[in-house]
Amino acid sequence: MTFQAPVREAGLRAALKAVTHREYRQIEAVTDLSFHLHAGEVVGFLGPNGAGKTTTMKILSGILHPTSGDVSVLGFTPWQRRREYLRQIALIRGSQPIGGPTELTVMDSFKYQRVLYDVPRTDTTVDDLVDLLDLGNLLRRQIRALSLGEKMRAGLAMALLYRPKVLFLDEPTLGLDVLAASALRRFVAEYAASTGATILLTSHYMTDVETLCERVILIDRSRIRYDGELAALTAKFAENPSLDVVMERLYRDGIPS
Ligand SMILES: Nc1ncnc2c1ncn2[C@@H]1O[C@H](COP(=O)(O)OP(=O)(O)OP(=O)(O)O)[C@@H](O)[C@H]1O
């Protein structure tokens, strides 16, 4: 995936010049990335800032059309954005936990989502999610007035009320307090176990990865550096350091052979 990004020098003169004459630079966000996920796996998708994780997630969920390459998820090409595809997947981003109009109450957002995804009125998934995510007190509140953690819980319920088979979780615990983060991890683990969903998870919090993922795919500068068991990766370090330290070394020095 190559982006064409506008660039300009600093200063007012450069800003004025850019009005009539824009310069662009090619930015390779994802290159030569190839992997396969098995149904029901929860896989950590890791890499330093700017490695290309979010770009990949956006491609997989059909938001971005890559400049080259092939992708197949559940037999669909994501960027064709077929209805049958979008009904089976969800992208959940910690940096933007809820889409849609923020003036709506949480309850109205659920109703709206139900209509969008043809979830029958008789389906009790939303009631289950309200219980599991402790959303009872939030139902009559406007989305825009919720705290980040509350938005995340409501956003998760919105994304899961049509029971997607594939979840792309992009930094789902970003900004959550320790209790909220561990509740979210428990919830994701239970969702995966009870539905058999396939999950690709990015996170900079190694507790998320250790708790949820047996396999990790590590990318750096848009290329895959490791794809395999998390345990085998940490075993490369004889003194058995914490996963935070392992990742710090890998991001800095590369993968030991
Ligand atoms: N819309 C865009 N236009 C231009 N460049 C972009 C755009 N989106 C991403 N990039 C660039 O692509 C590269 C990969 O970005 P991406 O957001 O995928 O990284 P990431 O691995 O998710 O990083 P982080 O851990 O910081 O969230 C970065 O260099 C980024 O600046």
C-alpha cells in the first residue's frame, strides 16, 4: 500500500505556495506482507509505531483499497465492500471506538446498528452484551458525553451485536484503566471461545498479547519479521525476560536467529 502524501516546507510562504502548487511524496506503508490466518485463531499483529499495522487492518476491513496485492477474507475481497462480507467482520479501533452520529444515545445507536445489519428484534445478543459489558447505566446517555472507556464498551457492543466471525482489533485497550483493560481482555477471550471468531489484534500493551494470543506476526518497516508461536519467540531469549523487554529488543535490534 503506497500513500501519496502532500509535503511542504515550514512557514507561511511555503503554505501559500502549496495552495497553487502541491508536492507529493510516496509513502510505502505496507510492502510484501503475506500471511494466512486459520479460522478461530487469535493472532497478535505487532510492530513499532508506523510499521503498517493500522493500514493493514484498514485494508482487511475494506476501508482502504491497496495499490497492489491480493487479499481474501472469508472468500471475499475486502475493498469490494460486499454486504455479505461487512456483515461478518468488524474493525474496532481504540483510537476511535465508536463510529456514527455521536448525538445519539447508546440505546438509539444499538437500534440504528440493528437496522443497518438486519439483526432481528427477537435476537437477544444486544441484551447479553449490555449485561456482559455492564452497559445498563449508559443506555440513555449520548455517545459524545461518554468517557473513553465507556465509549470502548459501547463501541464493542455495537460492533459485536451482529456477531461478526472475524474481528480486527486495533489497539482496543488504548487509554483504558487497568481494570477496564483486563475486563476487555476477558470479554474478548470469552467472545473468541464462545463464537469461534478469528481475531487479529494489534496492541502496544504486551499484557494484551500474552493474555490473548498464542501466535504473533511481527512486522517492521512494513515487512514481516516473525510469524509463529509467541512462546517460540520469547524462547529465543535465554534469560527469559518479560515480553515488554523482548519486544523492546526486537524492535531495536531485530529478530535473533
Ligand atoms: N493516509 C495516509 N497518508 C499518508 N501516509 C500514511 C497514511 N496512513 C498511514 N500513513 C503512513 O504509513 C505508515 C504506516 O502507518 P500505520 O498507521 O499503518 O502504522 P501502525 O503500525 O499502525 O503505527 P502505530 O503503532 O503508530 O499506530 C506510516 O509511515 C504512516 O505515516
